Amino acid sequence: MALEHASSGQVIDVRRRDGDDLSQFSAIALAKTDELELIRMCMPKGKTMPEHHVLGEITLLCLQGQVAVDAHGREQLLGPGQMLYLHGGQAHALAAREDSLLLLTILMHKAGR
């Protein structure tokens, strides 16, 4: 069954829920349009995402836990309430130092822009 995405004007609660198991990886698209995607990610301690890139610009907001982000030749730690911006195409890798909850925003890249 496909997950319904949020609609314009709908309130989205991104905080940790009672049923959340942060020891299991999950990535849920909360909203998606032709220009924007919002993804709520649970990353368990020790989970890594190898170096990759996204064509569009991104922000990564740590809601809970701690995640190391390797980009621009250095590693930076994100803790609760901290956000990182990366321009489109920037290679980066992630490593959860603690069970973590993240909000990822992607501005979708369009050909010809």
C-alpha cells in the first residue's frame, strides 16, 4: 500500500512517535512535489550511508540523536536542533553515532535550470 503524502496546508508532526523504533532504519517521504521532497529518516546507531550525491540542494535537520556528515573534505557532527545545507551535487556520507531521527529536505533538480 502506498503512503499518502501530506497535502498543502496539512500539519506534519516530525517528532518521535511512541511506535518509532530508532534501532531500525527507515526513510519515509512525508511530502513530494515536482520541486520538493521531505523525508523523515530513522538511522540506528552504527548505520552508515556511503558517499553519494543528490542533484538538488538539500538540508538535513537532526531532530534526535547524533549523526556525522562527511562533506567538503571534513566530518561534522549534527545534534538535536542542528541543520546542515549542501548544494546540489555535493558528495556526502552519513554515519549515525546514536539512534537518530532526521528530516531531509531535497529541492528537486530540473533539467535546464
